[in-house]
Amino acid sequence: MDHSLVCQRCGAHHDPGSYPRGCPNCRTAGEDGRLEVVMSDLDEVDFPSVDHSDRSMWRYRELLPLLGDEPITLGEGWTPVLDLDLGTPCPVHLKNETGNPTWSYKDRLNALLISNMTSLGHAHFVTSSTGNHGASTAAYATRAGAQETVVLLHPDADLPHQVQLRAYGAKVARASDSGRTALLRSLVEHGWYPSVNVTETYTGIPYTTEGYKTISFELVEQLETPPSVMICAIGAGDGLYGVWKGFRELASMGVIDEPPRMVGVQPAERPSVVRAFDRDALMVEPTPGPMPIATSTSGPSAGDHTLRALRESDGIALGIEREAIRDAIIATGRAGVFIEPASAMTVAAVGQLLKRDDLTPDDRVVCLGTGAGVKWPAKTGALIGEVPSVDDTVASLVNTLDIDPTAPERTTT
Ligand SMILES: [Zn+2]
């Protein structure tokens, strides 16, 4: 489907292209303008005519702004939706994005972005990441045959991410927040293409929100009725915004009546969007604070577009405490899924909505489980605790694990 890139600041329309620094017109005027993909003729689309034989996000390729003939794909998307029993008056589901090729929802972003940028001739990629995004960029760039990918990692990035990145052949280095920003901008000046924002005011990169739309498309196919409440963790905000944009486009196509209420969650230590939302501010200001356990959402700020998604959907922003994250990791683990701390915030938010009396029996809630817990052993281990050792006797095992060794018949309550 045809599309254009529309500046959200000055309103200029631009042809499809790379634009790593946002709107060129705004840039000439010394400002930063975010470019948003606007699809043509959405109201003429017959949504059910997706390619049902394709069990990836590319079943919706007619609804995506793909520039080349064929996407670079590792089979991302079409992830499972699971029920969660959290004691709510309404159904709660987990969209389990840990099933993606690099074990996070970033694969939807990178599959489309790297496909588009390689089709435009880019062969050198650089990014800055706490782990998930860098790993995903590296996997798709190498799959696309890129000449080189440099990933600048957050100092707190856990070992699995470091190893994973090297397995994909990326050049990896750890650096401070300020160091990563400066190094990223320097390489972009030399022609490297960034898969993250490089501008002073957050503009993001065109197309980064578009892959996330497929989460919304899948949910309306997978659920009996579309969600009325959609809970997403906020890092830079592109994930939440992309999911909301997907629902908005479904409404334009007449598939749903209106988008769900968007609930954005952030670590309580660095609640930049929560603060801006509560104060009715137009811009998100940096909110430094102690390093949260939810590393992948630890940035001190986020894009202003996040506020638009929350307000236009009659949503809300919530800060999540460390203890609630721990409880949510365990609750989700009991449902058979091990999610990372940032994803667990979405499950923890359900408890807050309950306390606020914000859920009714008519609601249907979806928590977006963005990434896998196994990638963060230091963080999740600190929350859940170490495994004890036992000696070779059954008595030692029984005492340490508090089990009945006779395996009595299952009791029913
Ligand atoms: Zn502009």
C-alpha cells in the first residue's frame, strides 16, 4: 500500500525515505520534527483478506509500508495469546512476544525497518540499546547482508545479550548513556544508519512504529472481541504508540469501533510519562532517578507522541514499584511464561487498575509481554532468589524443598 511521511510538527509531506533525523524542513529551521507514516486508502481495505497461510506478521504485508519487493524475515509475529488468572472481573490475556525470533517484540520493528533501509542501500547500521533492541537490529541486519553493525550497549546489559549480539556478528561495546548518544551521533554523521532516535527532541526513526501495528492486527484476529484495555510498557514510547496506531487504523478500516484505552507503564523510579500525563503537560521531560530493575524501560525520558496515544484513547500512565514487578514475574511464571521485568510491569498494572475500580466485567484486558526473562539473569535472579544446594540424601532434599517424598494423590479443593 502506498504511504507518505507526514511531519507531526510542521505538517510537511515527504516521499518515503530514510530521514534518520526526522523532518528535513524542520531541521533547516533548527527544530526536530517527527515523521509519521500515513497509509493511503485505508478505508478501501478489506481487512479479512490477509494471507492466512503466512503465520508471521507478514500476513498483513498489504497493510505495511514495505519499500522493497520482499521483506527480510526470520518469521516474526503471530505470537500466542494466553489467559491470565489475576482475580479480575474480566478476562485478562498476555500477548506473549517472547516467542519472536530474538525473544522480544523488537523483531517487528526491525524486520520492517531493516527491510526498508537495506532496500534503500544502507549497509552499515548502528544502534544504542539496553539489549533487546540491539540484538534484534543485529539479527535482521546480518540476515539482510549488512556490511557492519555496531551496537552500543547500556552498562547494565546482562551477559546473554552480549553473547547473543556477538553470535549475530555485531561489533559490540558498552558505554555510558552520554557516551552512547555522542558515539551514535558521530557514526550517523559518517553515514551509518541508526535504528534509534538521534535528535535532541525525540523524533524517532520513520517506520519504527509500523511493525508494532501488527500486534493490534493479530489481537483482533485472535480474540473473540477486541481488547478494551491495552497495557504496554514505555521505553521511548514507540511500542505503545505503534500498537495504538494499529488499532486506530483498524478503526479507519471499520474493523473495530474504536481503539482500546491505552495504559502506559513505567518503572516508579523514572516516571517521565506518568508525570507529564498527570500534569497535562505537552512534552515529556527527563525524569532521572535510581536505576530500575526494569532495565529495558530505564531511559529517563520518552517521546511526546506517547502522551497523544494515552490522551486520545482516554488512557492512563502508571508507575510500577519493584515489589509489584517481582510478584508479576512470579504470577506470569505460574502461567507458564517467564517474562522480563519491563513486561511484568504490564501484568502488575492490572492490580493497580483493580484498586482504582477501573475494570468492569465488560472489559477485556491485554498485557503486552514484550521480552523474555531468560535474557536478564542478574536482574530476575535478584528478584526471585538463588537456588539452594542439597546433599545426596532424600532427607536433605525433603527438608530443603519442603516436599512430601511419597507423592500423595492429587488433592482437590
Ligand atoms: Zn517538519
